[in-house]
Amino acid sequence: MRSARNAEPKRLLKHGYRVFSQNDEDGIIAEIFSRIGTTDRTFVEIGVDNGSECNTLNLLAQGWRGIWFEQNAAAVAQARRRLTRLLASNRLSIKQINVTRENIDQLLRDTALSLHPDLLSIDVDGNDYWVWRAITSLRPRVVVIEYNAVWRPPASITMKYNADHAWSEGDVNSGASLSALEKLGREKGYNLVGCCFAGVNAFFVARELCAEQFAAPFSSENHYEPLRAFLLHNPFSRVIGADDQEPV
């Protein structure tokens, strides 16, 4: 964190902090939007578990609106019990479904509040690359997506697509490398602008919004962060985002 690289003024890493996100994503997301501004403050998040440690709960606490997709029925039920007021106010909707590359684009056409949301977050523990690749109906301004830091740049690797894939503890051969996501983002018109310090999530901004506001070059070699697994078991997780908390 104190290296000359991370001291560069356009770097996002030093702006990271955690409110509800698993790592420091909340702070990085806030910094990105402080630079590019917001439009309708809507989001789509794919893969939230029970919603207590996701990338958009802090945005909901700031008045944003959006939709969550999650496969785990028990986790969805828990989220619905905890977030009753947000659901009743129609600021949040939660859809319990296994998101695949076959169904995601139609799901977004049918349910997204906007086809140009401020934020899209993807964390499906495996098919992340394929899900993002399949999305054509949505043009978010910012994309947050999980990468597999085990595959360091310049390796461009993704797991083979498997609609029924289920991640298990210790699985290091799922997901996609940062270089693979960088290439996909470039094809879709996005620049890679940073990664979280834990080496889990990557941040992309629509190319036309970047101007001179982020650290170039927008490459995986420049922005890669290694997996820092010791940061993934935060002792405060039981306090922040606990079942008795709800954004209002």
C-alpha cells in the first residue's frame, strides 16, 4: 500500500474501505463515482448470498435502487426477512434464480430498473466471465467483477462454462483471470481501472467516462493485486452487516 505505485494520485487502492462489502470495495466504488458522477443511482448485483456482505448494500443505505440475483434459496429468504422495508418501498427487489449465460440477458431485460444502470456487480463464484460476456442488453457505467488471482497476468484463462457449477472451499480452478476479464472488458468498451486490495474484485469503467481520471495503462499488469486470503476472514463480519441491521 505504501509503495510508489500505489501513491500515484489516480490509483484507487488507497481509497478503499469497508462498510458492508466483503473487503474494501465500498470505498473504491465511492471513489469511482466521486470522479465520474452518477445518473439514476440504480444497480444490478448478481450473486449476493444473504446480502450482508455485498457491493451494493452501502449504496442502498445512500438511497440507491436496484435488484439482486441470488441462487441460494435460504440466503434469499434471510435477506428478505432482514430487508423488509427496502423491499416494501420498491427500492430493492430480490430474485432467487441460478443465473446462467443462457438466461441472464433476458432476466435483465425483464427486471432491471434501467438498461444503463450506474453499477453492475457480478460474483457467481465461477461463471463470472461467461455471464458478463452474455450481457448485451445492459450498458452499465461501472462493472465490478470477481477474478481469480491465482492466474497472474499475463495469463488469460477462464474456467470452461458449466451452468451447474458450484464453488467449494479451496477451489482455485474456477472463475477467470484478470487478464481474461481485461480483454473482455476492452471488447465491451470498458477500461480496467483497479482491483481491491484483497485480490478478489476488479473494477471497470466505461471507456468514454475515464478521460484522465484513472491510472493508465488500463492493463491487468498495471492493476493486478494478488490474493491476500488473510483479509477474507474479517473478525468484524459478525458485527457489520449482521442480521439485526437494515439500511433505511
